[in-house]
Amino acid sequence: MSAVPIQTGQIQFWDKTNGKPLSCGSVATYESGTGNSTRVPKDTWTDQAQTQLNNSLVNLDNNGQAYIFGVGFYDLVLINRCGVEVEVIENVGWLTDGAFPNAALPDLNVGT
């Protein structure tokens, strides 16, 4: 099974505290449903073929964007440029080949 992108693979995150892109922040990816006290890291990749792993913290660019490909469901922890956790988005899913969107999933335009 190959990884499937959220949108085009490049996703933009927003800082809900000021409505601006999460410039130079980062995203930590965890197994879905593991909760704050028992977070279990889960791999993501920079490409659909899963040849290049992302770092354990995916660094965002000046526009709050990064390429993130994954398999299955994740909890995403958004961290601002000062290292402060600003938001947790639970149960975000990457669609697998041939899968249909699940209406119960959050909007993949994360943070808006």
C-alpha cells in the first residue's frame, strides 16, 4: 500500500490564536486515539512512494506548509515557532487507494 496525500501532499496549517499561517511551526504526528499522556509517534513521509521519512516533528515553512503523506489515521499536534503546543487535531485520516471520504472526518484544510 502506498501513502496517500492530504490534498496534494502539501498542507497548510493555521494558528487559531491569530488567524495567520503557522509560520515556521511544526507538526507532530501520533497514532490516532492515543491521548495526551500516552502519545505514540507515527511515521509520515515527504513523498507518496514512502521513500523519505519526515522528521519526528515535521517542520513548516514560512507559509505554515509542509509535504505530509501518511497511511491511516493520526492525531496531529500543532506547535508554534516558540515550541508551544497550540492545537491538537484528532483522528485525521489519509484515504487509501480506492477509499471513499468519510464525512465524519475533519475538514482537511486544517486550522480554518
